[in-house]
Amino acid sequence: MNIVLLGAPGAGKGTQAAKLVAEYDIAHISTGDILRAAVKAGTPLGLEAKSFMDSGALVPDSVVIGLVKERLQEEDTKRGFILDGFPRTTTQAVALDAELSGLDRDIDAAIAVIVDPEIIVERLTSRRLCKSCGYIGSTADTNCPQCGGEMYQRDDDKAETVRNRLEVYETATAPLIEYYRGSELLVEVEGDRPVDEVFAAIKRAIN
């Protein structure tokens, strides 16, 4: 099962991807995680991507497509995969189709998690991460409830950047919904609900 997971930043794609990975034992390919790891490692690719990520702009297609191509060659993707955060543009979607065709694979479903933009702004600006273990919490967590570490706000979770990220999504990424609708692969799921309800809706759509 090969799935593309669509939705604005903060729509809950990562949470749903983790549940799908556990349910179906398939690979989770998160371009956000790949890029942040490159930034943390200080690689040339990471340094190139950081300036775009910090401002909320899209990382260039050439950088992201290269990373995804490498990831799709790995052994664990042969059982199936979930793409979380890629493709973000129709150009990337076309490149993905071409790459999968070369691997004799296809996308089975494109799931779009739909959430009101103002709810997303509230969600992301209240998000906090632990510097020590990476736990994701909220402004209610003065210290990490898992390890006691210091909690901080990522630069791309600040209000101005969040709104810019949403604007970028609407202009560059939302057309993907029409792309996959035209391919008869699109499934739209209302994401402003409890996590388990959203997951149940996704499972029904897939099955």
C-alpha cells in the first residue's frame, strides 16, 4: 500500500501517518524529518534548506526530490510507504509518478486531511518541543513530561511564520488536491476531530 498524505502544516498528518505505519507495517517517509535531520547535522543540503524552512517558504524541488528518490530505494519501502510532506507541488507530484514508474510502483491513495486555517494557527503556535528527547507538547508544558528537559518553540511554529506557511500551502500545494482528484486517487477527510475519529475515517476510505 503506497499512500500520499496531504494537508496544510499542522493538519495532523504526522500523527495519522504514525498510526497508519503501526496499523499496516509500512515505511513512513517524512520530508520534514529528513530535512530537519540534515539541518541538525549541518550538511550542505541542510544549510541550504534551513533558510527556506526558517522563513516558512518551500524548500526547492531539486533538494526535496533528490532526498525522496534516495529514500524510495531503501529496503523497507518495498512493503509500502506513506509520503508525509511530499509532494507539495504538482511539479513534485509529476516527478514522484515518474520515479515510481521506474520502480514499477504506483500510488494507491492520496488522503487529504482538511482543517480550518485558524485552528491550525492556534495548534502550531501553542506547540513546544523538548530539546533533549524531541517530545512534542504545548505551552502547558513548562518542562518535558517525559525527561524533564527544556521545552522550546521552533522558529517555524511562530505566528508570523505559520501564517506564511499556510499562504504558501494554499498557493503552491492546494492544487495537488485537484491533481489527485483528476487521477481518481483523492480521499478527503475532515481533520478537526479527535485523532481516533480521523484515523477511523482514513481506514474506512483505504479499505
